[in-house]
Amino acid sequence: MEPINKTVASEFLLLGLTDDPELQPLIFSLFLSMYLVTILGNLLIILVVSSDSHLHTPMYFFLSNLSFTDICTSTTTIPKVLVNIQTQDHSITYTGCLSQICFVLIFGGLESCLLAVMAYDRYVAICHPLRYTVIMNPQLCVLLVLLSMLITTVNALIHSLTVLRLSFCTDLEIPHFFCELVQVIKLSCSDTFINSLLIYSVTSLFAGVPLSGIIFSYTQIVSSIVRIPSGDGRYKAYSTCGSHLSVVFLFYGTAFGVYMSSAVSDSPIKNIVASMMYIVIPQMLNPFIYSLRNREIQGALRHLFGRKPFLGLCS
């Protein structure tokens, strides 16, 4: 029997946002700025949470993991864009492209799962406050993160291994700034039915279950909050969820935008911009959302930089 993998491609070409040489410095500066802001912002969140004992709680443990995931997501794609622009070489090896697909799926899926875990954490904190420390014990928190990593890794490996069976013959230009799974599959000259089926079935499952968990958690949260007699109590309960809800809307809103863009438009530029909104922008804005809306983070930042002692303010 002949081997399934008949790939003749040794590398792909990432066309990026534009081939206009006059715009390349602007694009380089834009991506470099976003990458530096993403790395510094998320590292600062991790540093603040790890250095302040007041923040050693399940909520901030998950936030630290979310920040680490955002760093990994951006590092998977943006440095290659910067190197390609700087060297004027838009090639990426077959192995590099496949690795990029795998890691984007792992960290993108992990972010989705972590947002669902954080929603569950808020559900327990608001709906079962007296049992919060018992339910959200350190062992469960670590287990939820490890389980999320396992699930997303399995999902990424399934897609990556099915790409290995595809043949790539002549047209090796990817109209994107990174190796996006759908765009790579479109270049194949072999049957891609299995790959397409997996994208719509497995991806819907792995994305739908966390989203359903978030919706269920916040349905229960809202139901509990409306029964709180005190206006101050309701405000405090809402404020503990505000930052997380903002991140959820940003992440899933941009992801839905990517899906709608690819479904209704074949324009490469529109697809690229939509993917930027999904793979770059949320990771950059998440630290600002949490630091601007969360008084505990603000207090820890002041304490870290010595402006004034941490007062232990609660959100």
C-alpha cells in the first residue's frame, strides 16, 4: 500500500497584510508595538498576582494562567511576522507551518476553556459563597487547568495529524500573516473532506461546550444577584464579574467575527483583519481590562511599585 502522505511542499509563503514596500515599516511597527504591549501587560499581571499574597486566590490563579496563555498565543504568530517583514522573506517551512497551526489551536482553545473555568469560579463565589473555599480548593483549580490543557492539546493534535495526510503541490501561497488551519487546507490538492468535517464538528464541540458553560454560569449568577436585597450587595456581585464578562465578550465577539467574515466574504484582507481581531487584539487588551476595572489589581500594582501600601480593597 502506498503511503498516504504525498506532500511535496517544503515551505509555504505567508503573504501577510500587503506586499506594498512602503507600508512594510508601518506594519512592522504596528505588530511590534502590539506584541510588546501584550508581553509586558500580561507579564505584569503574572508578576502582580505572584508577588501579592492577597491575590493568591482561585480567581487570580486562573487569571495568571490566562495571561500566560495570551503570551504564548501572541508568541506563536507575531515574531514570525516581524522576522518575515525584516528579512523580506515570507517563507515558512512545512514543519514550522504545521507547528504554528498546532500551537494556535492549543492556546486558542486553552483561552476558551480558561474563560469557562473562570465563569465557574465566579458562579461558585456568588451562588455558593459559604462553600467557596471548600469547592474551589487548590487541587481542583490545578486539575481544571491541567484538564483544559489536555482537552485543547488533543483537539490540536487531531487537526494537525489530519493535515499531515494532505498533499500540497503547486500553489503554496497563504493569504495570511500566520498559518491558519482553514487557509492551509484550502491549498491542498487532495481530498479535504475529513479535514473540513473535523473543523465544523470537533471545533464546534470544543468551542460550544466552554461557551455553554459560561452561559449557564452567568444565568445562575444573574438569578442569584436579582435576589440580593441590598443595592450595594448587587453592585459588588456585578463588579466581581465585570472584568471577566468584558474579556468573554471580546474573545467570543472577535471569534464570531472571524467566522462570519470567512463565511460571507472571500476577501483575503477582510479575513486577515478579522483574524487579527481574534488572535492579537484580545491578548493585548486583557491585562488592561483587568487592571482598569479591578481595584484589587490596582492596589497590588501600587504596592508593587511602592506608591503606597496595599490596602486590601475588594472589588
